[in-house]
Amino acid sequence: MASPLAPEDLERARRTRRRPRPTQFDYLHVRLLVRDLGTALREAAADATDVLDVYCGTRPYEDLLPAGARIVGLDVPGNPYGLADVVSDEFLPFDDASFDLVLCTQAFDYLPRPADAVAEFRRVLRPGGSVVLTVPLVWEYDRSELVHRFTGPQLAGLFDGWSEVRVRESGGRGVVWATLTGSLLQKVEARARRLPLLRPVVTAGFGGLYAVVNGLGLALEAVERRAGSGDQALPMNLLLRARRPDDQ
């Protein structure tokens, strides 16, 4: 079992997911993810009273959910955060029609059978309830794990028969370039940090590099918007929102 994070490390991890800084390597990726989640949850969850956060991690987005909602966090055994209300290897160990909203951020791509997972989302939702999920399109992966990659039409196709199925592309080529470049620099930073005498210099220096890379990424995003991309897309993330039909 993974060791629980110290409170200060937990707070730092939550902050990087909810309030990223330009000096962190994945700033643009996270900033746009939070922006799009905020919009989707305002539209889909305004009246939700019971919310399920699937693979909740640090639970960084709870302030985007309706005030007063009952939020149940689900995670797997061995997660290091210790914030889940339910810890289980079973996927969605809940009664039928238990929730008004299912939230699943940056975890759906790890599920081995996506179609079965969608069926479980539908089972635990009340009629008219919504699911909001996000997945990366461009991101590194562990060769030892099964990880799916979805295009927008493919992700929407898994929710065939649902109502109001909408997929939003989050970030374009500029965000992809900045995030992947920042990820490479972060690996160099991790190696440099092994030398204790260099740590103060490394922290300041790489923070500055990340800020420059993120600034260039924003500039590239502006270039892409002006140039247009036609039918071709390379988003950093996809966000799907769908509603279970009222009569099913």
C-alpha cells in the first residue's frame, strides 16, 4: 500500500490541479481543464444533490460543485491521498439510481472496458442525471499499463442512446507543445535535483523555463486560432458531458 502523503504535500498536489501557476510545467493543460470543467459543471450539475467523484484523488474540484451537495469520493486501494469515502477494487459499488451526477476526471482512459464503465455510469445515475468526464488525447503513458486514447467521435459514440451528448476539445497544438516540452524539462529538473547544492538554483531556473514555455504555448494557440485547423484537431484533452434520458 502506498504511504499517505504528508498534509503539506497533499495540499500542494491539490493546488497544482485546481490553481496551477505559470511556473509549473503543465500550467496550460491544467488551466484549460479547470476552465472547461467549471463550465460543464455549471451547466450539468446546478441541481445535483448527490454526486459521485470516480477515482477522486485529491478531490480538487469540489468547489466547482453545487454548495450543499453530498459528494462521495471513490478510489482504489493503495491510492496515496487518503481522501476517498469509499475505497474499493469494485467499479461503482453503489445501488442503482443513487446519484444525480457522476464526475470522472483524467481516469476514464485507464478503465479496461470503457463500454461496461459507461453502462455502470448509467446504472448508478438517476433518470435525467448527468456524467461529466475528461480524458487526455496527447499524453505520455506507462508501457506496463493498459491505457486507452479516444478521439472526440469515438468518445461520444460510447454514449450512444444518452441525451445531450457533447464533447469539448480543450487546448490545441500550442497547449500540446507546451505541456510535452514542459514534461521533458521536468525530467531534466528531477535529475538535477539529485544534487543538493543545485536545488535552489534548479527550482528558480526551471520555474522560469516553464513560464517561458507556457507563454510560447499561448502564442502558438493564438497562431492556430488565426490560421484555423479545418477538420483536423489535436487537442490536449477531451471533455464529455452527457445526460441519462428521463424515461429510461
